[in-house]
Amino acid sequence: MHAQSQPGAQRQSEMVGGSNPATKTRRADHSHTAKFTREVIKHFKESWARLLRNKFVRNWRGGFYTLEVTNEGKGWHLHLHALIDADWIDAGELAKVWNFCNRGTGYIVKVKDAREQNYLAEVTKYAVKGSDLAAWSASDIADFIDAWGKLDTFGVFGSIRGQQAEWRKVLDEQGRVTQALRVRLQQL
């Protein structure tokens, strides 16, 4: 979902997937602000939490998300990418609900069927592109660091939340197997 807070921004929404329901969906929310602060991030995360509690998302089984920020001279651009396990997401309705949840700061959404694409890389990437950060002033970099502090840029929700311990075990076991293979290969 792209949510934009610029005054007079045109409403954009699209429904992707035709008659085939999306089993995985990527959405990204956008918000623009002149000053990037901890309060901006907290408002954004609170808006996301309100969305996840809204009855509109009752058909979302779970998923995970990451926050990203850019500043290309037009103000700070905070947005969210999520991989959502759902049969279908109506982008037009999502735009209305998102605008309600973020208290009118944005309503542009983009929903894509992610079954054919690898959106995992998009959702699990950095909070800021290195090339963007390199172009920022020292003051902008300081604002970015001060705003994030110890706030998380990645999260899970729904059915994924209950599986965290299970996935940790799988990943730990894979790590042990990988280490055992490395040791064995060194012995050969």
C-alpha cells in the first residue's frame, strides 16, 4: 500500500489478481514529512497497528513487514513493505481503511499478487538504501539516527507471530547442520 500525505494527492488504488485470489500480497505505505522524528515513526507504527486490529484485515492470516525511509530532497518518505498471507485484498477498500487508521495522513495503496514474484527480498531489506544515505547531509543523517533509536524496522503479525520459536529452532538446526558440514569438508 502506498499512502501519501501530500495535500491534493490523487487517489490511486488498483486491484491486482483478476479472478485469481492473491495468496501472498505485498503492500507498502508511504508518508511524507518535512522533519523526520521518532514521533513520525511512532505515529506510523501506531497506524499500522490500528490497521492490523481493523475488521478489514480479518482475512489476513499473517505476514511480516519492514519499514524503509528515503529522503530525495522532497521531504522524508517513510513507507512499509509487507508480505501478507491472504486470499484477496481489495486495494480500493484498503485505501479507505488505511486513511482512517492513519488519521488522514495518506491513502494511496498498491496491492500486488506476490505468487509470481519474489517479494521476500523487498520485505527483508534495509531501512535505508546506502546510496540514499550517502547523499544526505550530516544533519539529515543525525535526524535519521535520532528518530530510529531502538525502534524496530521489521515485524511479524498473525499466524507468523506464533511460529517465531518454531522457525528459530529450524534456523538453529540448519546452522548446526551447516557447521557440521563445514567441519566434515575441512576434514576431507
